Amino acid sequence: MADREHSSKKSLKRLYELLRPESKDLFVFFVYTIAVSILYLAIPLSAQILVNTVAASVLIQPLIIFSIALLISLTFLGFLRILQLWIIRPLSKPHLFTS
């Protein structure tokens, strides 16, 4: 039992030492991940507002505004997703060959 606890502490320490040099990049990656998650939640809400506006067909101005907002959020989401991949790719390569 003591060997398992010692082994797990040693493994966690090794993982921490492995990730410590890239801690800034990992922090940025997690911030981007949170932003992308929030945008993924906002997109269905925007789509529902668009559907309700079209169903009510009262005014055209809200339809245009929500369509533009949805387009901007999708573009921003794509940009954040590219940045996520750009940050994580260099982090994954050097560790494949480390033992």
C-alpha cells in the first residue's frame, strides 16, 4: 500500500516537472478552451433567437442583427480554435520521444 502511494506521488511529481516548462502555454490553452466553450454554448442560443425572429416575422432589423452576431461569433470561434491548435501542437511533439 505504501509503495502505491509513493509510486503515485512520484508519478505526479514527474508529470508536474514535465509540464512546468510549458505552464504559460498551457494556461493560454485553457483560457482559449474556456472561451471556445462559452461560444459553443452561445451559438445554439443565437440560432434559437433567429428561428423565433423568423417565426414571428415582425421586424427584419433584429433578424439582421442576430445573423451578423452569429456570423461574428462563428468567425471568432474558428479563430480561437485555430489558436488552440497552434499552441498545443508544439507542446505535443517533443514529448513523444521523451522517456
